[in-house]
Amino acid sequence: MSKPKIGLSMLFCLSEPFTSLLKRLKKVDVDYVELLDEGLHALDDTRVKKLREIAEAHNFEFMVHSPFADINIATPSPVLQKTVFRRLEKSIVHARQLKSKLWIFHPGLKTAVTSFYPGSDWELNMKSVRRLRKIATTHEVDIAIENVPEPFPFVLKSVEDFSRFFNEVDDELNLVLDVGHANINQQIHAFITKFSKKIVHVHASDNKGNYDAHLGIGHGTVDWANVAEALKRIDFNGVVVLESIKQIDESLERLDEIFG
Ligand SMILES: [Mn+2]
């Protein structure tokens, strides 16, 4: 069985300007880089061109994490829905131009009016996911949905939520397993077992089970040897992307040891 490939999310430098991201990319020592189309690193045509040049020169492949700040695919507001989709489609187009292996997105969120319209959040989320799938198919980009952490009001968080979701979504949508997020739900193994055929990509960061701290690998309560064992059991052969915001070099080494 092939061992998981290790990648690096540039989340740890999201507070730095785009020029600094470019400098860092010239020095990374991984085969896969996950970019965040967000904040100071939001993509545009000029940036995509520069990123492609670096990726070709340094021989790595990109994955793109969709915008996530104030992006709610389950918004009940038609005008916001329109804006959100304009933004997300632009992101998918840029992912395509970057030859991105995958475009990763979060489920929608409940709002202040959700309780007045029971079930509407679920329906809106489902409708938007189908719409995203269509857009992604048009642009020939692979997309996958990520499990997200407590205490945020996402429509889908637990294994139970995702089971119902995947049963209803009636297509081949896959899952990005965020180990740190699942650690907060205490469902790491439940996610891996239940969605053994769906997990195509893994986000790795540590935390102490209380909040999504994105700590270095080994600095929280995640039992990484166990995670590696479980992923081996399901024949996972996607990329394990480091999503810590501290101890980057040390965490990359640890991932190499754990998954190597
Ligand atoms: Mn993540």
C-alpha cells in the first residue's frame, strides 16, 4: 500500500502579505501545497500566474481552500446567496487555472432566523452543495466538503450529520477529514470508519479538545499514531496536509515519521 503524501497548508502565514507567501513558497520542501483563497492571500489572475510559475519551477502541486470568512452557502438571503456564489465560482475558476488537485469547502451555517424555519438550513445547504457540484463539474475541478468544528453553528458537524448528508446528496461528493476538528467532537475514529470510502484528503493540526487551536503536531491531545493506523486500515492514499499555525518544520518532520 502506498503511504500518504505530506503537504503544507499556507494557513500559518495568512497574516503576512501575498509577496511574503510567494517568498515562502520558493522555499517549501513538500510536493503538495494548500493555498487559502482568503484574506491577504485571496486569488486573482495576476497572482495565479505568479503561483503557477513558482509551482512549475519548484515542482509541487496545489490544492485550494475556498474562501471561508463570512461565506455561508446556506444563507437564507437571496442577495447574499448570489454574492457568495459569485465569489465561490471565481475561486473554482482560479483553482482550475492553478491545476489544483482539489477545491475544499465548508458546509453552510445556521443564522438568526433558522429557528423560525425549521429544516430550512438543511435544505439551503443541500441545494447549495448541489449547485457547487455543478459549477465545479463545468470547470472540471474536483471538490470536497470538510468536517468543521464546534462551537460554530455549521449545519453539518458530527458523523451523524454527515451520514444523513451523504445519503441525501446523491452524487459522488467526497470528504476532507480535518483531524483537529474531529478531535473536538471526539469523533476522529468514527469519521475514519464511517467514511472510509469518502475521505480523499486530510487536514492535520493538533488541539487540546477544547477549541480549534491549530497547534503543532504532538502539541495537543490527538493520538497521531492511532490516526495513521486507522488511515492505513482504510487504504487512504490522498495527501495529509499540515494545517498547524506554529511549529511548522517540526510538525512536518513528525508527520513524515508518523505516516512514513
Ligand atoms: Mn481544515
